[in-house]
Amino acid sequence: MKRRLFSRHPTNPILTPDDWPYPVNAVFNPAVTVHEGDTVLLVRVEDRSGISHLTVARSADGYGDWKIDPRPTFLADGSDAEVWGVEDPRITVIDGRFHITYTGFSAAGPLVCLAVTDDFREFERRGVIMPPEDKDAALFPVRFDGRYALIHRPVTAYPGMQAHIWLSWSPDLHHWGDYQVLLPARRGAWWDAGKVGLGPPPLPTAHGWLLCYHGVKQTAAGALYRAGLAMLDLEDPRRVIGRSRDWVLGPEAPYERSGDVPDVVFPTGWVVEEDGDTVRMYYGAADTCVAVATASLGELVEHVFATCVCGGPHTDYRCEDVAGGLFGPSSSRL
Ligand code: BMA
């Protein structure tokens, strides 16, 4: 059998509810960054009321010996936007500051909030940046012509409308506009038909912005959450220049196949090691625990172009269709 692109770490799952210093139900979907030489995970923790908060876990090597904050690090603020907790953060470093986009669970549904920190102790809340329903948001680490760019995943109640990945722009991280579909869900039997959402924040490479995203396939047994890759033009991230045909990580290990929500891998953060090639990707497994898998960045980039099905014989999806317009591609083709 061909070697997999991602290798699961032998000590997976690296964090479980049993590791927590206080009683919790589940620990999953962590944001990740590097702070003072440590790998820092901002982990979504679901307590035993069902409400989630975020807690920091630090490790020198990113695999073990985790130092977990003894109490919740970032709790819902009691506002209407976070009435049922905070979930699924992503971290992007902009101008040396950690920008955390996370889901606020409001009474009107999930929405996107922003908070900024320098030390993971004090957090500056910047409030709601995308109204409900919206989630799976992450910022780019750079500005394009002076503007910030955000990838996110709104959902509308319009009949038959799928949940696509969108791109939006802001001069100040507060006012947003120029919305467009960036990466549409595919259709029919595809692994990423129906619903897609960004995983970790976009990763700059010499060949473009590498994206890892989750795709959801509905089956008679429930939803299957898997992860695939896409590539955006480095200068103009509105242009999708590659998209993997197949998923690159799917639920296989026992801790991915069973848990609170079976058959879920949900990547939310990645770090490139000092060799410039080894990628450590962190993900929630079965909405219960945290796992990590490594890959070669060079191989991921090669894969996304080599398996891109744009214009190929077995697809109804073409990268070129995606650029521009409020709704991007013509929906009849997707
Ligand atoms: C998504 C999000 C994630 C969760 C996933 C699988 O919609 O809510 O938090 O991990 O479903 O249940």
C-alpha cells in the first residue's frame, strides 16, 4: 500500500479528558502556535454542562509533557454572542500578536469572534466579526494591499444551498466586505460534498497558500469528517490554483472512529518545524481528544497539484470557475 502523506504520532491521542486538571467531558479542536519556544495549544474544552471554553496546554516538543492551565484560560464572556460558550479557535500571528478567531455560540447560532493576546493570559476581545451562522474562520498572517483577509464558512437556510468556504476583506479587522465563495463544497458522492470548512490558518509556501480543510459526507450511519488540501495564489488569494482530489486524512484510528461524535478528524492548527519541511498538524478526534500527525510540506505541496482534478475527466469542479463574484462559480456546475 502506498505510504500515507500524514503519519499519526505513536503516542496519539496526545491529550484526553483524563489529562485535564479539572473535570471535563471532552478536549478537542485546538488552535496552535509557538510562544516563547513552546508549542501552545488553545484547546476547546467541553465541560460537563455541554458548554465549551478554551484552555492553554504547552509543551516543549509539541508531543508530550503538557503543562495545562489549572483553570479555564478563556471563558465565554456572558454576552449574547457567547451565550452557549466558545469553540474551535484558530490562531494567526499578525504583526507579532496572536489573533484568535473562534466560534461564539449565540442564541441565533454560531458566529465568528476575534480576540487578541500577547501572552495567553490577558485577552483583548474585539467582538463579533461575522454574524450567524458562520464558523471555521482564520485570518491570513499578512495584509494584501493593506487589507486583512479572512477565510470563513457561513451557512444560509436557503433550500439546497451547500456550506461553502468564503473569503472576506477588511481595512481594520472590524468592517468586512467584498465577500466571495472561495472553495465550494463539491456535490453528489464526493467526500467533501455538502459541507466544507477551513482547518488550520492558511500556510505560506513558495508555491502558494496551502489550505487544509474538512469535508463532510453524509451517510446512512451519520456524517464522516475528513480533511483535504487546496492551494491559493500567493499574491491573490482569491484564486484557487489547486485542490486535492482525495482526502489526505480520514478517521481510521480507534480514537478517531469512536468518541462523542464518531468518525471525525477535525484539523485546526499546524506548525512547521525548524527544518522548514516537517509539518505537525493538530486535530480533534471524534470530538473527544486531541491528536497530532506529521507530514512533509514539500510532499503536501506536490500532492495538491499532482492530484488536482481541475479539468479532469471525473469531476464537475474546476479551479478556474471559482475566482471572483459574490457567489463565485455558477452553482449549476458545482
Ligand atoms: C462541526 C463543528 C466542530 C465539530 C464537528 C464534528 O460542525 O461543530 O466543532 O468537531 O462539527 O462534530
